[in-house]
Amino acid sequence: MVSENLLSSSKRSPTTPKFCNSFTTRIFSDVAGDITIVVDGESFLLHKFPLVSRSGKIRKMVAEAKDSNISKLELCSLPGGPHTFELAMKFCYGMNFEITAANVAHLRCAAEYLEMTEDYREENLISRTETYLNEFVVQSLEKSVEVLSTCELLPPIAELVEIPNRCIEAISINACKEQLVSGLSHLDCNGESTELKSTCLEWWVEDLTVLRIDYYQRVICAMGTAGVRQDSIVASLMHYAQMSLNGIEKCQIWNPARMKPSPSMEENHQSIIVETLVSLMPTDKSSSIPLSFLFGMLRMAIMLDAAIACRLELERRIAFRLEMVLLDDLLIPSVRSGDSLFDVDTVHRILVNFLQRVEEEEEEENEDCGYESEGIGSPGHGSLLKVGRLIDSYLSEIAPDPYLNLQKFIAMIEILPDYARVIDDGLYRAIDIYLKVFFPVSVIQTCRFSLKLA
């Protein structure tokens, strides 16, 4: 049983430390400490001999001291701080303590800092922590995630000894093994539902949510390279977004007036999360990322003022399946003060992307089949008709908005080709709603509107 009073510090009694009755430490139990080590302001009264016999750094500091009887040393920026230093000192004194997934990264970095190599003593702390990492951590996905999460608070020395890289590689390899052994549980999208059934989630999906976004990004990239199935990666992205972005309230999204003039540190962090998750989405066109998830990410990207490239990528992905979109998905709130209630510009860009996609598909079909077709009867005409009905419904929804710009309303009408509508009833209904709202305000604008339709 290790005594909790192993080391005296500035927060304890300044008397000489007492040790357990093991053979290796018994000789120090009645010997007064002859050196004080200060770590982050906390003092430890120790003995030089067990320290210099295992720590190259302390040995050099003692040897290089001008005073041969130096009695105090300060260790600056020691990884893990006083708590980890105390464990390292227990090791120097031959006292038993448990190396765990929670402390092994700190101990390995502290051992590197203290130069506790085999040059000074066999089975030194570097060797012992490496053994634990190799035999226990990298063999387990769960332990690898736990160790990786502890690296977040460690200095660059953690990267120097490659603890994060080894954990990330182990996570990706073990995820692949799990996939092969147990078979892949599929993500049930249930049409376009965002709900993930618990029975269909890979068990590691939830484990990864504890990781900081930069580590999470590296893990997902490694998983993709290792061959983890894309639907598992999509499930992980969705779960990570759900857990890390749950602080964004719906009232924030729908009430621009509540937005602060300048983003807070938390909002900047959330923006980085959104941008990173979007960059990690599978590039394969066959990947079934739920549209509701894409729209949710787009709304958050707009509200958090994420990078333009991030928003354009989400718009492009949505446009690829626009014919499957629901009307409610398109009702994206505008976050700019004084603007229309809905973000018409974003929907317009999505529509432009969709029309470009239809045009490209038609060109490919023409090349493959050896015929030219455009408009009615073309391969993309069915999708166009669905989108035409969707946009007419969208126009009817936004038409009553008193802040809706006339030019934007006209642009949404004119962008679709004539053959996107079999009948114009939906369009006329939207125009009628708009005129009833705006006619009393400006007869001139209404006349200009009528002329443009002529």
C-alpha cells in the first residue's frame, strides 16, 4: 500500500517525506531530503540519489549547478504538472503505482522531458510507458480514444513522441477489425430521417465524440484511408455534430435580432466544427447523407458565418438531390438584419447548382446514347418537374414576406426553364399572393413586375 504522504510539497507539512517499507525505499525513510524540486509553484522535498539515477535531466541540472551542494531546482513546463511529476518520482523511488490509459500519455511525456531513458537505468519510465502503450493501448480502440483525448492538454512533446499518431492509427485499424469481425451495422436513414437507431450505430461512434475537433478530423481521415465504410463515417459525423453543436438553439436560428454583432469565442469554435465536419463528408456521390442533416448543417453554417467554401459545398450537395427536398427544408431563415425573413439567395444558388447538374447529366446521356435531347423528354425532365413544383410552393411561402425584394422574387421565377412547369397554377398563386401584399405599397413596382412577366 503506497502512502499518500509520499512526497512533501508546499501544500503539505514541510517535514521529511515518509515512504513505504519496500526494500528499495526503506533506506530513505530516515534520511532527510536533500533537494527541493519546484514544479508549477509546488515544491517537493526529495533525495538526489534516486532522482539522478533515473532522470538524465535532473542529473545534468545538478552537475551543471555552480553550487555543488545545490538544494533547489525548478522544472518549468513539465508535462502533466505536479501530479504527473509525483508519479514519476514514485517510480524513481521504486514505489508501486498503476499506469492507466488516463495517465500514460502524461507519464510518457514527463519521462521524455526528464530524460528517463535506458542510458541511466534499465526498464526506466520511458520503457515502462512504451510497454503499456504497445501492449494495452494500441490493441484497444476504446483505450486509444481515451489516451488520445488526454493528449489535448499536453504540450508539443506529445506529438514528438508520436502518441497521437499511434492512437489515431490504432483507432482506424481497430475500427476496421471490428467491422470485419462483427459485420457493419448500417445507418438507417429511413428516407431522409435524421434519427439514428441505436442498434445501427457502430459502438465507437459515441466514443469519438469526446475528442477535440482537430483530433477527430485526423481520426476520420485515417478511418477513410483504412477502409472504414462510408455510412459508418457519416453516422459518426452526424453524432459528433449532434453532441458538439447542441448549444445552438432554434430560437437563435430563427431570431436574427438575438445575434451578437461580433461572434463569441464559443461561436468561432462552433464555426470551426461545422467547417471541419463538412470537409470530412464522403466525396462519393453515392453516399447517402440525409438531406435534413445537410440542411441543418447549412443553417448552422449561415448563422455562425462559416467560411463561404463550407456553405457552397453544402449547397452543392443539396442541389445534387434537390428533387428529393421537402418545402420546409428550403425555408432557411435569413440572419441579416433588415433583410427578408427567408434566405432567398441561398435557395437561388442551390437552384443554379441543380440546373447545372441537370445540364451536365443531359450532356453525358447524349454522349452515351448518341442522341441529343433537351427539355421535355430529356433524362433530367422528371427531376425538373419535381423541382418546378417545389419552387412554386416555395414562392407561395415567401411571397407574403413584406421585406422580400422584388428583384429576388423575379429572379426565382425566371431561373427555371419553361418546360419545368406543366401547368402554371402554382406560379400564378405565388404571384397573386405577392401582389396582394405589395400592390398598396407601390403601384410603380407592380407595373414593372407585370412588364417583366409579359
